[in-house]
Amino acid sequence: MVSFLPIPPFVPGMEFRLFAAVIFTAATAYFDVFNKKWVPNYLIYAFAICAVALNFIFYDPIVTFQALAFGIGIFILTYPLYKMGQLGGADVFVLASIAAAVPYFQKPLFAAEQLVQYPFILSVLVPTSLLFIFHMLIRFIPHVSGQMRQGKLKITFGKIVGPALLLVSFSFFIYVISTMPLALPFSYVFVMSFLFISLIFFSFFKEEIKDSMIEMVSPSRLVEEDVIALEKMDSALVKKLSLKPLLEAKEIATLKKARLKGVPVYTGMPFFLPYLLAGLLITILFGDLLYYIVAL
């Protein structure tokens, strides 16, 4: 494997780093599930401070520099997604804090040492993403099936284009691997097929899935960090009020003054932190999932 950064042979304080990552992620996941996706600021800030502090308590020039660089890099990459309403603010801080607390991890608890030469957070995101996608399928397939049975599914040209392109890409992928002189691992083909099929499903039923997560909320019940469905509002009104997907105090005040009966809000957005906790534990216990996908 090729690495563009020197991989430290030893990360000092690994037990403390892993313990902090698990405890803080578990605590934020608890609030994500049982506190209506509202994670206390003191908790996510404490995790970030602890992640940084660990690098100076167990100081190593290379490890500390890379750990802080990974944490800052993840924050910079994910913060725009938060502002667009695609990720929660707590999700951004927890991802960045894990990246800073545990820069590398090559010795799983229940597996042999693995030569993984990329940041630990990338290893964590693989099982996290697969679990998240699998749960989304379980959650929305019954809803979409019900829409189809009731005849509410509208087929348009625009609805077909995206899934059709993905289907062509998937067919090309299958053709390529079938003509390769060396067979790819079954696990790799299975995971890639699962991802392609999932993308086709979510692309085709995107509108139905989005509609199922939207609720009309009175302006008096709006809170900061609510995500509004701008596409369901009058475009002229959105422009006039300078609305953004992620609500802040000034947008809430503006909507209250506009005296709207209701605002379309994504109240049914799925949890993320519980899947991140599961991905974190899987990686700590068994190692990098991509290692097995490619090797088996």
C-alpha cells in the first residue's frame, strides 16, 4: 500500500485514546437517540478538548501533528455538509474528535495486526456507512412499497434518468469483473453490488423518501438547527426571506414575522451517531473492514 505520510510505528497512549473515543461517542449516540437528536454542546466540546489534550499528554511530534491534521481536515470537509443540513453539528464534532484522538490503529483486539496505512477514521466510516445504508433500506422499503400499492408513485423521465445511469454503470462493473483474468474476492463483489443497488434504490425513490421525513411545523415550534425543506416552499418567498436549509435564530425570527401557518421541516431525518458508535466498535474489535473485503 502507498502512503503519503510517515506512518508512526507506535501511537502512545492508545488505550486512553480508544477509551475516550468509545465513551464520548457512546454518550453522544445516547443523546442522539433519546434526546431527539439534540446532543449537549458541553459534551461535544469536551470530546474535542479531550482529543486534543491526549495528543499533548502522550506527545509524539509525528503522531500529534498528524492527529491534529486529521481532526482539522475532517472538520473542514464535513462542516459544509452541516451547513447544508446533511449532517448534524454533533456529527461533525464527533467525527473530527475521533480522527484527532486515534490517528492510526493497526492492532485490533480480536484479529491479527493489519497493515492499514490510512487514518483510523476512514476505517471506522466503512462499517458505519454500510450499517447506515442497510438500516435506511429496511426503514424505507416498506414505505415505498406502500406508496406503490396505493398508486401514489409518479414515474417521470427525470425520475428515471439518474437510476438508469447508475444501472448502466453497475452493468459495466459486472461486465468488467467477469472478464478479468483473476477473480475478485466474493466479498468485494458483494459489497460493491450492495452499494450500487442501494444507490439505485435511493436515487429512484428520492422524492418519496424525502417526503416521508417532512412534517409541517408551526413557526412557534421551530428551534435552531432544524432543517427546512426549501424545495417544498414557494421559491419567491425563500428568496425574499433569504432562507437557508439550516435554521438559525435570525431565520426563525424571520419566519415568525412572516406569519406562515406551517414550515416544512425534516423532522424524520435518521440518526447517525449510533451507527458511528457501531462502526467504531467493529473496527476496534476486528480491524479495518476493507482489509477483509479485499483479502477474502
